[in-house]
Amino acid sequence: MSPKSILNIHTALSALWTWATGEGYADSHIVRAVEVQRPEPPVVEPFSRDEIKTLLSACRYTETYSRPGKAECRNERTTAERDRALILLLLDTGARNGELCYSPRIDKPGLLNRHIKRRSSAVKVVGKGTKERIVHISHPTMKALWEYQLTKEDAQPSDHLFLSSRGYQRPLTTDACYHLIARLGERCGIEECYPHRFRHTFAINFLRNGGKTLELQQMLGHTSLAMVKRYVRLAQVDLEEAHKRASPVANWRL
């Protein structure tokens, strides 16, 4: 097991024994006697502009393939609009995978069609627990969402925004999203390609472009500034002098 997994189990058992001793079911808190090493924070490495552009290009076509006696060719992917909209939304909002896609383990729906606020160019997401927040998106991301929604027939406000494939009403799950991003990254030669890395990329570029820490905390849905302070150190910017705000999608003109 990884140190983080061990820490998670220790935390859960500690909570159980705290309850048990408080209720009189246990005489002592035996879990406190077990020392556990806190893992080092993982290295946070954002995507580069070129990597994002390569991923978006990979959304459009399949891999090139050849047939005996015929020239090499490639086809348009049936999920091109969906995948482009998904990547831009992940990058432009810093939203978690489970906030956009269906989480079957906890039966959390993710984004629904009615959560897209076109007039205000915003999206309502439900974070950890049931905490709701509004995040604004740039024009290119809204355009990509609109083009994707045009591919869905008879879409209802209560339907899932991201579906498994065209013509099917099954929602795109968090696991399917993870594997989709990983496969696109593999095709593009990008290592460590996973949905949460877009969250890191958004946060660091938000700060580099003049965003403020409290605004970032609210946009990411963090309850404390601990993680935001890590992004501040990584961004290496002077927030007192920063004045320009912009999302990576708008700055990179994707």
C-alpha cells in the first residue's frame, strides 16, 4: 500500500476508536499507539500549452492506421465534440472529475444539462459532500459545450451532460473519464495524463495570470487555504503586484 492509503486507513480507524471510547465500547484508544508516517505531498506538475493543444487535436481523429494495399488513413472520432468540451471544462474551471462525471460508487450524478448557465457563462458544480458552487467559464469553453450539446438528440435539462457515447443515454463515469484522458495522453506521448492534472494546471495558471488566493479557494471548492498555498509557491508570482486575471483557455486561445 502507498503511504497515503495507510494514512487514510489509520484516520478511519482512529475515528472509529474515538467514537467507541466515547460511547464506552472500548477502554482505551489503541489506534493512537500506532505511529504512522505522513506521506510527502505529491509533485504537482501542470500541463504545458503545447500539451493541451496536442490533447485537443487528438480528440478530433483516431490514430492513423493502414490496410493491406491501401494508403494510411484516419477517421473522425464520434466523441470528438464531447471530449474537447470535457477537456476545456476541466482546464477552465479546475473542477474535479467527480464534479463533472457520474460517480457510480456513491451515486453522485456529476453535471446535468441544467447546470450550464449560458447567460452568465457559468456552471454549477456540486463538490465534496453536497457543497455547491458557481464557476465561470470562458467563451471558447462555452462554445465547445454548445457544439457538443448540438450532437445530443432530445436532451432534457435533467439528463447527464456528459454521456458515454453518441446515441446512448448512459452517463460518462469517473472511471471512464480517467481512462479516456489516459488514452489520449498515451497517444500524444504525454506521461502522467489524468483528469486531476487539469485542476493543477488551472490553479497555477490562474495565479500566474493575476488571480487571488481567496478567489482560487472559492473556485476550487477548498475548505482551507492549505492546498492553495501550495499552488502559490508553485506559481512563483507576487500576488500583491498581480493585476491581470485570465483563464488558461482564454490566454492560450485554444
